[in-house]
Amino acid sequence: MGYRFPLVRILRCVFSDGFIYHSVHDSSVMPDKHQLDLESLLACPDCGSDMVKVRDEMKCAGCKNVFEIRDGIPILFPADFDNSHLREEETLAEMMKIPEISAKERFYLGQWRQSKKEFWSVVAQNIGPAPKIMVNIGCGRDDSFRQFQDLGHFIVNFDIVYEMLDSLKLEYGARYCVAGDVKSLPFRKGTCDYLICIDLIHHESERLQQLLKRFRELLKPSGALFLEDANAWGMFQFPKSVLMPRSVHRSLRSFYHNSFKHSEQRPADYEFPTNPFKVRRILEQVGFSKIVFFDNHAYPNCHERAYKFYEFFGSSERIAKFHNYHYMLMARPGE
């Protein structure tokens, strides 16, 4: 009944498998093709002013707040940041370090892998030649940035959990990482060619308007947002997430996880799958146009028999676009 995927152990395999990356990573093979630096993209999470690097710190040129740089990663949380939320995400990150999976979980793992492959293939097919500035918002342990970094793109991994970013640098050679809060994205307006956002906005389901508006502000006029999220209208989700009142759904979800499943990782109260039709309307309201949805063929978080049912109906373009576990879209700023 939850929408944060319960098989946390599988996520570690999904995000570290490199399933669409086909070369041996060596950051010395493909150097940057431009002279951009991370500092030129950053803005103060408190007042939005430019940031200046002073030794091992970032200093705001406006409000003069000072932020730590830890092992090359700027830590840019706003002054009013909710630390309890950070602790929840850090707990999830620790659980994702467990690499073992059971035979029962192998089918789920295959679906998650294929889902990620489909999404990143859409990104690869719809971006311009390097160098482009890309930010993966809520990147987690996803190492898919490597194929874009090695092509010469300037790709920034952004997440709330520092340890995840540190592992991307140490294990996969990520050059640019920033820790911070999605509610106060620490980037300058109009600097990004592409924003990537996977399985994040359902964590902010009560403030979609503000979040998507901020995405629009960060993009260049020629840029694009690539978005994937848990789908309220998914074939096996909508009886709970659309037909059932949200307050009732949340209560039953909590009861299920506490009393029956005894899950170590339960969905937080603020998590709720998002409605692709509502998201499209909001994107249009905040200044996006040319919004394109893409087919999804993998269906994570269902057992094999249920997947065969989806596979039969998924041959319909509408089902594949709007009634999968995820919806996947690209949106460009309006004229």
C-alpha cells in the first residue's frame, strides 16, 4: 500500500548496476569540453544571491551566510531546514547499502532496472550535443550520470543525503555534487540546460506548484525538464490513490505497514503518488509547453502475474503512458 518502493535492498542494486553504461569508467578519458565551474551555477539557499568560494567554504554575496564544503561537496541547506526529514532520508540511504536480494525479489529488480533504462534512454535521445549543463535533482545512488559526464556534459548530482553523493564521487567518479534541500534549490535562475527528476515530486505532493515553478526558473529558455514519478493513476494504484480519500488512504497505509507488513521502511505521511494530468496542468500554469509523455513498458512494484496482466493491456499507448507505475515526461519552457 506504500509508494516508496518497499524492497529497499533492490534499490541499491538498481542504482549501482550501471545498466545503460557500457564503457569502463575512466574520468581521464574524456575531460570537460568547457571551462564551467560549479560555483558559477550556485545560489544561496536562503536569499538566492550568488555564491563565492572562499577556501573550503561557500559564502553568500548577499546575506553573507557561510556554507561548508565537505570533501569537495558544497553543503547548501537553508537556515530553516527540517533536520527530521534529513534523518529519515539518511536512514533509507543506510538501508540501501544492503546488496543482497532474495530469489523472490529478482523479478522486481528486473522491472526496476528496465524502468530506469527506459527513462535514461529517453533523456539520451532528447538532449543536444555536449557540453550541456544537467542537474539530477534527488539523484540518490543513481550512477547513470556517467555516460553523460563521459560525453562531456557538465552534470551535477544533487541530493539531500551527503553520504550518497560522497559514494558517487568515490565509487563512480562523479565530478560535481551538491547537498541541499529540494525546497530551496541552491542554483542560479536560467543556468540549466536540462533538469532530471526521478521519483522525487511525490515527496512534495502538497507543494507541486512551488516546486515545478522553481524547476522552470532554473532552466534556460531552450532547456527541458525530464520527469518521472510514482503515478496515482497506475493500473494497480488508482483504486487507492484516486478513488480513496487521501486521509483514509494514508491511515490505512500506515496501519498496513505497522500491523501486517512490519516494514522497516514505511512511506512517510508526506509521500503520495502524483497525478500526471494534474502535473501537466501545473507545468502549463508555471510556464512550460511542449509537454510530451512517453511509454513505459516495465512495471515496478508488482508481482509477475500482475505484470502479465499489465503487459496485455500495456500495448495500448494510453495505458503505457498514463497507467503505468510511473509516468515519464519531457517539458520545455514556453515561448
